[in-house]
Amino acid sequence: MAENTAATETEEQGPQLSMQRVFLKDISFESPRSPMVFQEEWNPEVGLELNTRSRQVGESVYEVVLDLTVNIKNNDEPAYLVQVQQGGLFVISGLDDQQLHHALGAFCPATLFPYARENVDSIVVKGSFPAIMLAPINFDALYIESLQSQQAETDTTQ
């Protein structure tokens, strides 16, 4: 009887999604041409690589990690490289599989992005480079693009 009551309460509450913790999982900064790079005219080219991953770590608890790699070149030479793995723990319940996949692939990374962006900016400034404020990213659009790409691959292999 108690199980039925708990299930009924969860259904009555509806879907639940909350962030429990934000954490920095890994960070790396490399500036292979320092200090010579500071003597050159600053004309940076920004390269950004973005990946996400998630895994269930408990009942209704998921770890989501946003991987950002920022590669800055100046005059076609490497200036610096920043890699950040920004993690978060999310409690998610009451979603069907498609909604859960969307939450883990778009909503959670979008929630983590401002923290990752702040960590990138902070470490770049500590490396004595001008602040870099990464532009906002539309994670919903990236998620849809990823689904379409996966569908195209599935269609090609069949």
C-alpha cells in the first residue's frame, strides 16, 4: 500500500527536475608560446569544441558533464588552450524516455554553461590574456541537430 501511495504522490506532483550541485570536474590551461605571445599584436581566432555526457548515479539522480575546449590562435600560432569539464547533479523524475533524453541533452547542459563560461573566462584572465566571454549557445538547437544526424546515420546504414 505504501508503494502505491508514493507512486500516486509522484504522479500528482508531476515531472520534477532540479539541480542539486554544480561542480568543476576538470580544468586545464596551456599557453605554449608565453611570454612571446604577449609581444605580438593581438588578433585572436577562437575555436570552440563542445560535448556533453550524462549518466545515472542514483535513483532519479543524474550526473551531466559539459566539456568545453577553447583553442585560441593568434596569427595562425597557438596562443592558449582551455579545457573545462563542468559537472552537475540533477534530480529528474516523472519524465518519459524522450523527455528525459532531451533534459539530459539540452536543458541540463544549458544550465551548466554559464558556470563553465565563467571558469573559462577566469582562467584566461589568470593566464594574463584578455577576458573571453563565450557567446550564449542554443542547446535545444544542438540537441535537435544531433538527433537529426543520428537519424541520418541510421537511415544510411539500413
